[in-house]
Amino acid sequence: MKKLIFFIAIFFQFTTIYGQCNEEIELETQSDVFFFEQNYACTTLEGTLIIESANEIMNLLGLESITHIEGDLIIQNNDVLTSLYGLDNLASIAGDLIIHTNGLTSFSGLSNLTSVGKDLMIINNVNLQSVEALENLTSIGADCRITHNESLPILSGLENLTSIGGSFIIDNNNALTNLLGLESLNIVREELEITNNWYLESLSGLENLNTTREIVIFNNPVLTDLSGLDNLTSVEFLLRISSNQNLNSLAGLESITDVGMLMIGANPYLSSLEGLANLRSIENNLSIFWNDTLTSLSGLENLTSIGEHIYIQKNSSLISLSGLENATDVDNIVRVIDNPMLEDCCVILSFMEHTNAITLENNLNECNSIENITEYCVILGNEMTSHRTLTLYPNPNNGSFNLNASHQDWDTFSIQNSLGQVILEGTLNSDLTMIDLTKQSKGFYFITLQKDDRVVVDKIVVR
């Protein structure tokens, strides 16, 4: 009988311990941590472990028995906790790892952790200076958020991380200057978002990234270019580069050939799109707005297809849409508005074969209507050239006028009458050439300038 009672007691003790390891466990005091092994006696937690205590828990010594957590590990609101020693044997977490609002200066104690099955959240640890203890972490199954860690200067320790199954968000880390430590990362399945990092100077560290669905680079005030994204060839959904106050170049995007949507806006010192020289197709929209020093769209010459809309708006220094000459496959709305210096919109004429939904407003007069653009531009074969590459004055005239071609180097000129007969031709030896047609009849004439395969034509009126 005594043996039976003994075995029953052992059975109930075993099932009680097993049940506790299968459920959520919350540790709120230093004593809870210290006596964990005695109270639970399990190495694998089937449920979630929460460690939360404002001023009670100073260390995690006592949790050395834990090797695996099938649920989540949540470490939050522990003001006097400075390291994670005690979790030294933890190898995997099937759920989330959330480290939120603690007094931690490092993650020492997590050096055996190799995988996080769902989210990794490192949020609002204002004293955190290092994540080096994550040196064996190779994969994150869902999202990774590293945000509001004001003292974190570098991501060294993540060198073995190769893939993130969801989004990767790096936001409001005001001591972070570069992304070194991410050299092995090659896949971010959803969004890469790098935002509001006030001292981020470089994206160095992302050189091996080759797959992501979306990229947002927003409000990084000292970032000057995008070097570090050099191995990225496509962005399936959205590439957004906006509100980076000192960005002056798109260097780093040279390998990108196609994107879902391209949005470039509110980068006041961005003067060139040259980093997009190999971009060939945009599946949906192209939006370029509020770039105060951008003068043309040069750099987009290899872009041939835009699947949806084009929005060119509020670029205060934009003079020309040159760069879009080959983007003739445009299927929907084109809006070019509020660009006060824009005078050369010749490429718009090539869009008219595919769409009539073209809106032109508040640009210079030459770009405010299809009629004005047609008058301003000459179409020769597939090439469109602005008349502003030459100036004739006075025009109309009495047969004597000046040809100013100072904006382009042209080799030769010829003048034809209304019948197409050449009445004068010559070589341009200077920017300013005086032309004399005073011996010709009054009427209309046409002047043609040529260099190699480039040609421009304008009309002369002799009275």
C-alpha cells in the first residue's frame, strides 16, 4: 500500500511539473528566477516564458536548464537587468523573442541561440550598446525589428544571420552609423525599412542582400548615398527613397533592373538619378516629387516600361524630362504638375500612343499643354529634340538674323525653302552665327542643325 501511495505521489508531482512547463510561465521576482529549476525542472518550455519586473530582477542566473522554448520568450520592463547571463544554454525559440524596455547594455548570455522561429523584437532598450552575443543566430522566421535603441552604435554580432522570413525594420536608433554586422544577410522576404536613424551615414553591411519584396529608406538625415545595396537586382513591390535630407546620389542601386513601384521624393539635395542606369521596367507607378535640386531625369534612359502611372510633381528645379525617352510603354495616367522651371517635356509626345490621360499644370508654358509641347518639340523618327537647343533672333526677321546654338555642339546647318530646296548650308564654327537671307523671297524657311545622327529643325519667317 505504501508503495502504491509513493508511486501515485510521484505521478502527480511529475504531471504537475509537466503541466507547468506546458503553460505560460511568468517570472516577476529575483526569487522566481533563482528557484526556476527547482520549481519547474524542465529543459524545454512548451509555452511562453515572460520575464517582467520593474526593479526586482537584476540577473537571470537560475535559468541555465532551459535549452528550448516552443512558445515565446518575452523579456520586458526590467529596469535593473543589465545582461542575459543565465540563458547561456538556450539554443532555439520556436516563437517570438521580444526584448523590450530593459536596462540591458548587452545580450551576453544568448551566445548559443541559433534560431528564432517567429519575430525578433529589440525595442526601446536605451542603454543597449552591443548585440554581439547573437553571433550564432542564423535565421529569423518572421519579422525583425531593431528600434528605439538610442545607444546602439553597430550591429556587430549578427554576422551569421542569413535570412529573415518577414520584414526587417531598423528605426530610430540614434547612435547607429552603419549596418556592419549584416554582411551574411541575403534574404528579407518582405520589407526592408530603414527609417529615422539620425546618424546613419552608410548602408555598408548589406552588400550581400539580393532578395527583398520592398525597400523603404526614409528620413535618415546624414545618409548621402545608397552604397551597400549593390547586389540587389530587383524589388518586387516598392522601392521608396524619401525625406533623406542629405542624400545626393543613388549610387548603390546600379544593379537594379526592375521594381514594382518606384517612389523618389523629398530628397532636397538629390541632383541626379544616375544610380538607376540599369533600371528597365516598373510594374506599377513611377513617382518623383519634392526633389528641390533635381534638374532632369537623366539616369532613366534604359527604362522602357512603366505599367501604371507616372507622377512628376513639385520638383522646383526640374528643367527637363530627358531621361524618359525610351519609356514608351506607359499604360495609364501621366501627371506632370507644379514643376515651375520645367520647359522641356518633349518625351510626353511619345506617351500619347498609349494613353490620353495626361495632365499638365503649373509648369513653364512650354509644358502646360500638349499643343505647347508639340510646338516646342520636333519629332524626327523616334527622336524628340527641344527647339531650345537652338535660338533664332530676331524671328520673324527681314532675312538677317542670328543663330545661337550654344547649348549643343552641332557640326553643320542647312536652310531649306518651303519646297524643300537647300538654299544655304555651312559649318558651325562658333556658338553665334550670322545668317543672311536678304536676297531670298519673303516667306517660310526651315533651318536644320545636324551632328552625327542628331538633328533639330526650326522655322524661320522672313518678312
